[in-house]
Amino acid sequence: MYQFDSFMSYLERKNPSEPEFIEAASEVVSSVLDWVNDNPYYIKNKILERITEPDRVVSFKVEWEDDEGNINVNRGWRVQFNNALGPYKGGLRFHSSVTEGTLKFLAFEQIFKNSLTGLPMGGGKGGSDFSPKGRSDEEIRRFCNAFMRELYRHIGPDVDVPAGDVGVGKREIGYLFGEYKRLTGRHEGVLTGKGLEYGGSPMRPEATGYGALYFAREMLQDAGMDIKDKRVALSGFGNVAWGAAKKASEMGAKVVTLSGPDGYVLDEDGVSTPEKWAYMLSLRSSNKDVVEPYAKKFGAKFFPGLKPWREKVDIAMPSAIQNELSLEDAKMLEDNGVNAVVEVSNMGLTRDAADYLVSKKVPFAPGKAANAGGVAVSGLEMSQNAGHIYWNDEEIDGKLKGIMKGIHSSCLEFGREEDGYIDYRKGANIAGFIKVADAMCALGY
Ligand code: 2IT
């Protein structure tokens, strides 16, 4: 039998100074503990020890030249956490806050997220402490080339398939893929999120945001509500928030906030026109990492240094970075009568914020369920590349809707409580875990 406290102290001893990884692992372990303890097969297989240990973590040096001719040294990583279900799969994050522990937490979350999609993908994540902020396009290209010069030897279409994440979008994937091709001479599905011209999938850029809105709509429906006319707070202004703003508007909901490290924007007219969406993309590619120019351009209000969670909204969707919504924020949202909190960023809520919402029976979806649309369409990109085929927008959108509906049903199956409340966090963790654990047991060691 596993005891929660003793298992967690074992894990903390093994992973010192990795608080985000411990936070993510403790959430999964607390959700699945009873399930595991009821199954002697899992105990005999030492499943919790095995599933919390990455297969390997590759760390490497990235040397590159900036526009002034100075040599810069960054660190790159690829965490190949678990490949029981398929090749390692997960994004690359370029951000000054990235550490090995950050990437371990993200790779760990990715295992269960990928499992929930039902597609054959294991869990991995990578990235660098390189900050794209203020960097020129040339510097980004030189960094990406240098990063791939080391990464290429660790990845492959049936081995490990990276994609984008914070700081890595279509431009970076293009440079990374170009360098992979120059180094190996192979044009194959080794990265997802590629441009449409060279093997990318339709709708991959939109998929994370669209999928999250499909999931949010299911949540509201289950609680007897309609998403139409709901007020939505989004944080961030990057690719994920962009897709979410577009789909929310299409569904008749109104997105009233965006945010950046500099503060948040309140747009009472709604982030609802093609011009505003296009502007979000140009803000992101400007590499300035500020949202205030949006307020100036569209006559919206700007609140420096504050987060959007103080606004009265029906749906809150953190879409920027981990631990961006605190206990205090969760309390404000609940006081203001929020109907649902949907993580679009990975682990967007602090642990106590998520615990608080669940204790107050506020519908709360964890990122590994709600934001799985992105990696799901990455999985579809892998299928298209492997089969040398092409699916159009309607085909991808239909599959994405089906996958998000399937994830929602899995959450209901394992998360519904006696009073009817859905604990999505518990449901997602158990449903994602079972498949990986069973595959690991079947594969032996
Ligand atoms: O967090 C995520 O799921 C992603 N960054 C997307 C990963 C992918 O392989 O598309």
C-alpha cells in the first residue's frame, strides 16, 4: 500500500529544488492513490515510483552569436519522460524562467494529457533558458539552428517529436526544422506545428485555443448552461489566447481581457474582430512581451501590473504560464460568481487555488484535459506525415471536436461525485493514468 505522505517525501528527496515538478506529481498522486491501492498489480509493479521517474533527461550547451558579434551560452534540455504509449511527444519552451525542473513538470503533465487524447503518444518536453524577448529575427534563427545542432541526435519521427510551446511558434519551428533537414537530409515528421507549405497540419495553430473552448462548452452544458453571451477573461496574448479569443467569439461569448507581463487590458467591446486577432499575432512576433499597445490601438483600458482575475466574468481561462492564478485570484473569481475556470496554460492555477475551487464546487478543468487539443492536432499532423496524406480544415476540426468530447466524457467517468459535481482534475488524472500504467505493466521492465 502506498501512503501519500511517505511517497511524497521519497519524491522530494529524489527531486530536490524542483517545486513545480513536485506540485504536478503530488496532484496526480493524490488523485490516483486510492485507485492504485485498490489494485495489487500496480503495487507489485511499483507503478508510482516508475511513472514519476523520467526515462532520461538530456541537457546540452547551446552556443550562438548575437547581432553585436558576442558569443552567448544557453542551456538546452529534452526530457523524455515516458514512451509507454508512443514516441515521446511534447513542446519546446524558450523562456528565461525555464529550468530542468520546469521541463520535468511539463513533460510529466504531458504523459497524462497525451494519454487522454487517445492518440499513440508518450510524454516529453524540452526547451531552453534562452529569452526571445528583444531578440531580432536573425538572432532567433541563429539560436534555433544552434539548439537543433545538438537536439537532432536525440529525436526522430518514431522516437521523439517536439513541437512549440511558450516562445516557440511557427517561425521557430521553421528554423528548427530547416536545420534538422540540413543536418540529416531527411524531410520527415520529426516536429509538429510546421508551416502548411512544408508538411504542417491545417488548424494546428488554432487547435489549443479551439479545443479549450470546445471543452468549456461541454463543461457549461453539463452544468445546464450555454456558453453564448458569457463574459470570458483570458490571460496572455500569444498563440493560445489568440485561438481561444477567436473560437469564443464564434460561439457568441465575449472575451473582455488579455494580459502580458506588463499588466492586463480590459476591452469591453470584446476581442472579437479579425483585426484584433491579427494584432495579437503581430504583438507576439514583435518579441516585446507587452500587451499595453493593444489598449492604445483599440481604445481599451489598461491596468499596469495587475492580473485580469479581478474582473467580474463567467469564465476564466488562464492562457499564459504556470501558477499564474493564485488562491487570492480564485477567491475573487468565486466571489464574483464565476461559472467555470478552465486552464489553457499548463498548471495555470497554483495548487491552493485549484483546491479552493474544487472545495467550493466551482467547475474547474485542469490543463491536461482542457488544453489537449494542441497536442491532439500535433498527433494528427504526425499521422498525416507518416501516411503522406493531407486532411483539410473540416476533417481536422471534426476530429478535434471528437477528441475533446472524448476527454470530457473520460473526466465525467472518473470525476463525477455523489452530489453530481464533476471533479475534472481527479477525473482527468485517473483516466490519463490508467492507460499509461496498464501499458507500462504490459511492457514489463
Ligand atoms: O503543452 C502542450 O501540450 C504543447 N505545448 C503542445 C505539444 C505538442 O506536441 O503539440
